[in-house]
Amino acid sequence: MLPDPSSPVPDPGFVPIIPVTPALAERSTVLQRRRVAGVIVLLIVLGAAIAALAQQRPDQPVFRSRITLVPVDVRVVDANGKPITGLKADEFTVLEDGVPQKIGHFAEHALTPETPEPNAPPLLRQAAESAQLAPQRQRIFLIVLGRGRLQEPARGMDALLEFVRKQMLPQDQVAVLAYNRATDFTTDHQRVAVTLERFRSGHEKVEAAIAHQFDGRSLQARYGSQEIAPSTQRMIEEMLYGPGAPPVRKLPPAPTTAASRRAEDIRRDTDALLEAEIASSHGEMRTPFDEARQRDADRFDVTLGGYVTGNIRAEQDLTNIYTGIEYMRYLQGEKHLIFVTEEGLILPRVEDDLGIGAMANDARVVVDTIQTGGLPGPAPPGVFGGGASLEAQFNQLAARGPGPSVTQRFALETLKTVSQLTGGVSSTMAYADRALARIDQVTRSGYLVGYYPANANWNGKYRKIEIKVNRPGATVLFRHGYYGRDMLVPLDRRAFLTFSRVAAAGYHDREMRDIPVTARASFEKGQDAKTAREVLVEVTVDLSRVPFQLEGDRHVASLDIDVFCGDEKETLVGESWEKADLRLKDETHARLLKDGLPHSTRVALKRRVRYVKVIVYDYASDRLGSAVIRVR
């Protein structure tokens, strides 16, 4: 359970991770916060893309991906959060779904500074887990900047800048994801610092605009589109794009777990709060039914407007966390997602916490969480000023005010739970620099443990991992599970990543513009959408954002150009997977940069086509563009 807010705040440098308790389970009935998912799959869903994995082009060799050696990155710390080194394999016990497992690989490692290759991207993982595990020589960090004001009182942005500039090892890869944009991963930490500085100076203005658009008291927030307004989107891009900053891309938002269930929950909860709001206006004419509605609404400890606003913010943060996990899924080794938030994550159902943990664990992503907004409550004079320590300020708040509400407690509890499930560090109600110093300390060394699962039934179900260490007082940080899948996947890295990116883009109903694409669809003379069994799709690709390599006198690049056709129910009725290998002379290169690359393909149709979606992917830059056509 969370500590009593009136009690002294413990040393926030390292927050001990707690197990899931009955207090967490209580969230399923005490409070339910939901937002309508809002993402409609326009043409191609993930299932269609994955189906294509099993029906690939003949020149793409495939193999059956089956987990044979499960890697688990383990960190062992003492009561003060200091790493414990020098442990041996026989001091570790590994269990999968409660069954002891035989350790097949064990290595202790400690990172030291190395000079990275200039502009070297992070390594992509092999399509299958290698039987030869090797500890990483670098760390990979994705800083996910959540909704809200992230500077005060915990000085979150200042701490992130210090972390990137001074605490990271030279070879560490880092990127930033904010709102609906992400930078490229890079070892050029100064360029990332430029992005963080621009965010620090501009994000509160952006937050004010978003808060105005999604004010929970408005009908727009309750029933309108959840897309950020174009004027605010321009503010975001002006803030993140700039001289000296790394390249920025739009990532297709990843689908979140149990979106339909959350949509139903929010509808029910919104109705309950609305009925209570109406009942409260009856004054002396209140009936016993009105009293019952009011009691039902009291469990939310928030107004209808506050509920709607909080759920929109939570859903936007949740989507970015899932998107960040997918952004790193196919990078080699363990990755760290550092989620920075003002208030926490309002996901009252434990199932939502477990869903984040399961997806992160399966991708070998650790989720570290940092809350920057302090302890909510009435602020006494001098709080957040006058040089008092943050701990003293929190104690003053707790002593003079009622402390955090049930909702606020759950928001902080979720941060701790998600970090615990994924082997991360969680920090709440503390200066952010202490949290980042702890993350830096515990990730510089550790153990890589691998085991061969005794359970050979690869049915795709989630498998729980437990690691124990024969050392009294030690805390063990590790990923708590993975999905035991058995599926056909491409053998080479390029095809592996291409399919994953195309599938993600297929989930997104909006056009992607990192590579601008235009397209048109037509039929042979005398045919139309009802009668045609073939459609001609003509595509023009803007090459200005496609990097070319100079080989002799040729400009070289390679693009995947994929076309998917759907019927009125958005069921796949035709598809084309093609590759454009470009080797251009100077004059042709210059002309295509100006006019765009034309590409046409004929797609056979099983039945009437209503939608065409074109996806262009550049593996070299990991950039993607898409266009959607509605066929009349």
C-alpha cells in the first residue's frame, strides 16, 4: 500500500518496488478511469500484415520463430539501492510459471566509457534469439515526456538535461518522444539536449493549448475528436524541430491493450457522473434515487469535467508509452523507457498496469518512471520556494492539507507497479535528479541470465518469470515475463523490421508524412470499382527525406513500396509488396528530388475495392510515409 501522506517521506533517491497488493486489486472496483480508444483501423489491420508474413514473396526466406534461450537482464541492489556485484550463477534461482528452470547462460558485466562510431544507429536484434548471448556494451534510453508541466517542483527538465549531458556514457543511444513526435536514436547527446532545452522552454505553452482544447467541461472534450488541433500541432513541431536538434519523426500510435474495455468503462463512468451532476442540481427536491447517484459518484472523488480531462491525458500518455515500446521492440538487447510525468498515470484497473508490463517485458523494455508534480494539496506559504528541501515541502503539504486523493494515490501506485513489473526504478515526490542518478547507477552493471524453458508448448500465452537471489536484504530487478510465440517471421533483419513497421502503419488511420507520398487509383477503360478485378495504383514518392549513399557515380537507396486494398468492411482484398532499388546518376537524382519518384503497380482484386492504402518504407533511415485513397 502507499505510505500515509502524513508520515515522513522516505529517502526518494531509490523507491523500493512493492508487489501487487490487495490495495491495487481494489482499484478495479473503487475507481474506473477510461477514455474512448478513438483509433479506427482504416484499411489494413495488424492481422493482415502478419498474415502476409506467412505468405511472403518467394525471395524472402522465413523460419519458424520459437524462443529457445530466454535472456533476462538482472540487477541486484541492496536496501539503499546500491548495486550488488560479484554474485555467482549458483546464487540465482530462475522460475517460469512457478517451475524451476536450468540456467544455460550467466555473465556479469560492467559498462565503461567507449568512443562510439560517428552516427552509428543502435543495432537491430536478430529475427530469432541467438543461442550466444553477450552483455551489451551500451545502454539505450527513450525519454518519453508525458502530459503536464514537467519542470517544477521536481526540476524534471533540468535533471534530464544533466543526465543526457553529463551522466550518459559516450556510447549510450538516446532519443526523445513527446506528444506524437520522436527523435532518432543517437550517440550525439548534445543534439538531444537541444531538443530537451526547446521542450523545457516551450512545453508549458503547448500544455495550455491542449488543456484548453480538452477542457473536460466542454462537449468537444467529451464527445469530439481526440486529435490535437492543427494550430497546437504546429506549436509542437516548432518546439521540437530546430537547428542542432536530431531528426524528428511521426510514429504511428501503437494500439493499447484492452482499448474496447476502457471505452465501455468510460461511457459507464461518464454517465454515472453526469447523472450525479444533474441530481445535485435538484436542491430540496432531491429524491432517494438522487442520493444513491451522488453516493455512486463520490467514489470518483472528482468532478465530471476533471474526470474527462484526466482520462484524455491518461490515454494520451498510455498511447505514447505503448508507442515507445514498439519504437524500441526490434532494437538489440535491453532498452530503457524513461517515462516522465507530472501527476502519474491514472489507470485504476490493475489489468491496465499488467498490460503495460506484459508488452514491455515481451519487447525487453524496462520502464523507469519519474513523477515531477509533487504531492497534490493546498500549498502553505513558502512552499516550492525559499530554499526548503523538496522533502520538507512535501511534509508541509501533507501536514497542512488533506493529502492526495484516491485517484492521485492510484496514479502514483501505477508508476511503481509498472516499474516493478519490468525491472525498472520508480521515483515519486522527489527531485528528478536523484531518480536519474539512481537509474544511471543501477544500469551501469548487472547480470545477463539465460535459460532454456522447460515448457515446450509454444501457444503464445504469457509466461511469468521470477528471479531469486540467495542474498538477504537484496532487491532483484528483472523483466517479469514474455510471450511464448511460435510464428513465421522473415529471416533477415531488414525484412524483420520492415514487416513490423508496415504493420504498425496499417493500424494508424491517419496518413504518415515522414516520407511524403501521393497516390491515385484507376481501372481499365469500361470498368469501375464494382466490376474491376484489377486496380492500377500510381504512386509518387518525395525523395527529399530519403538518404542516398554515394557509390562511385551513383546515388543509391532502396525503398519498400507496399499497397493494400480493402472492401467496404475494410477486409483485405488485394495486396502488393514491392521494392524499388535506386541507383541514380547525378542528373536523374536531381530530377527525382525535384519531381518525386513515380511508381506504379497493378493489384489483383478478390472482390470490389473501396479503399487503397500505400505504405512507403525506407529501411536505411527507418522512415515511413503513407497515403489513403477512397475508391468511388
